[in-house]
Amino acid sequence: DYHTVAAEYAAMMRDVADALHAIGDVCIKVTNGGMAPGGTVNCECGGDGFTPGITSREFLTAMNAAVPGVFDRLDEFATHSYPAEGEGWGFFVPYDRAGPGLNYFATELTTIGRPDLPVLITETGWTTDGGGNRDQIADWTESTYRDLWLTDSRILGVMPFMLRDGSWDNFAWARTDGTTYPVYDRIRALRCSTIPGRCP
């Protein structure tokens, strides 16, 4: 049951955060592991005991119930705010419908009671399996950078899923031979035009 897993994870996060902060090095920052926006109530790995239903909100709430104040130990919050037309459902829709998913991190921050906590988006992005072609994905990703990721002061970094991997090529920004897809080229050009001195 997710309540049991949430309690175990909250206790581990508390203990690890306390140990890392005890080192006293201000360069060491503590974050949670980013969670999938949607999930399961019960999951019997390799079996039939699968019940869908919760989002990360319920899991985060269960963590705080088990270890009150656990999120006060975080320096930053990691999220998997994928493009979606709903919270925990409707993934990989076009950009003009993807706001609820792209902004999901704000819902998570409200859930943990820390709406101004710095954010690391450790997984996000579109897949060609979602109905968009490579050029559309480049357009949608650039729009998200311009309209959200570069304008929200809470967002410290965005790590799209994924740069390159033959098994996940539908999400990839580059082919396994190193040549790039349009999304890579567009976001590199955006970076070069917005961060002086970062590109030759």
C-alpha cells in the first residue's frame, strides 16, 4: 500500500537530509526524488495486483503524515512535471493543452506547504508516441522554455527525458549515432541566444 511506502521513504529522506546537513557544507543541497505525477494505490510487481489511482499529491501527503515536517528538510524540490492536460492523466498532448502537467510542480509545492521552494524538473518532455512529430516537439519544448521554465524564478534547472538512448528514442533529443533531432538544435540555439558566453 502506498501509505507504507510513503512512510518508509519519508523516514529515509529525513535521516539522509539530517545526515547531509550535519556535514555543515553549504554547497550540499538536499532534494527529494522526483515522483511520477500519476501512480498506483497497490502494485504487486510481476503480478495482477495493480490498482491505479493516486497522484504524487497523495503520496506526498502520506509522507508528511508519517513524518511531520519532513519537507522542511529540503533545500530544493525535484519533480517530474510532464506535459499533460490533467494532473496525473492526459500526457504528451500539444503545448496549448499541456499546462496542467507542465505546471504540476506548483501543485506539489502547495501540497508540501512550501510554494516558494526552488525546483529541479528532473524529468519532462514529449514523445513521438504521443502524437507529435519531431518538429512539433521542438516547437512545444521551445515554447515551454520561453513561457515557463525560463520565466519562473523557482525553476533552477530542467532535465528533459532524454538526451539519447536507443530504447527510448521516441523521447530522445539525439540519435544513438550522435546526430541531433530538431528539439536539440532549437533548445541549443535558444540557450546560445539567452545565456551570453555559453556557445562558441
